[in-house]
Amino acid sequence: MARSKKTTREPSKMVRVDEAMEILSVSKSTAYHTIQKFNNELRAKGYEVPRGRVPRSYFMERCGL
């Protein structure tokens, strides 16, 4: 008999639109706009960031959480 391990997933290092919607209690379009704004700020500082995601630490800092 194989034992099943219960593992808890650590939160991703990136926040995606669905999670941003939930955290900020906003619509999908507003969440996309917010992520785009934060990514543009990071690009201006010289960071490479993927579209549709923002680093969790930066997101929380900018949202005051």
C-alpha cells in the first residue's frame, strides 16, 4: 500500500490576474490594468517581467498589504 503525502503548496512567487481580483476585490479588467501598471514600473527600473503576472512581494508592497 502506498502512503499518500499531504503537501501544502507554497504560494507562487508571482500574482496572476485571478488572485489579484480576489485580493483587491476588483473586476478582471481592473486587475489586468493594475498588473500592467506595476509591470511597467518594474520595467522602468530595469527588471524583466512576464506579461499577466507581477512579483508577489512588489504587488503586496504597492497595494499596502
